[in-house]
Amino acid sequence: MAIQNWSEDIILVDLPAEPEMGDELKTITEIVRDRGDCDIVVDFSSVDIVTSSSLSKLLKLRKLLGDCGHRLVLCSVAPATRGIFTVTGLDGIFEVADDKFVALATLQMVG
């Protein structure tokens, strides 16, 4: 499992490729429900394609975090996956950073 506590209030997730991605997103959502006090950085370095099921899980995770005042930041998103976000209109919904260090710095500066 590639989920780690980066700091007291930030969880870093190295997302696996499909089909494991869906299970990992479900696990992250359960962690957020249990804790309710963290921001999440999801590293897409190992991801080349995203299914509609995984997009749905990402949206649910984003809503869950947003409802409790926290953020979901995606990073290292491949051009093809960014294209999927653009075509589906999700590029304006998800916060995306170039890499995990930029994502973590963004959360630490604002949070």
C-alpha cells in the first residue's frame, strides 16, 4: 500500500495503475472518513489511464474532503489523463500540481 502520512495533516498517496487504482481510492476515502482532518495529495506517476469508475471515486473523495474544509491535490498527471479531465470538464474541478513536492508545498503554505 502506497499511502503514507506526510505530516500530521497531509496524506500522500502514490496511486497505482488500474485495476488496483479503484481499491486504493476506496481505502483513501475510508481513511478520510475515519480521520476527517487531513488534506490529500494523490501522485499519478504510475497512472496512464483513468476509468470512469475511478473518476467517480476521485470526485467522491474530493467532495468528502471539501465538506470538511480540506483539499485534494493531484500531481504528476500524464498528458493523456489531463486530456480526460479536460474532455470531461473535470480540469476545473480538480486541483493539479506538477509534482508531489509542489503539491505538498502548496498545501503547507496555505494550510
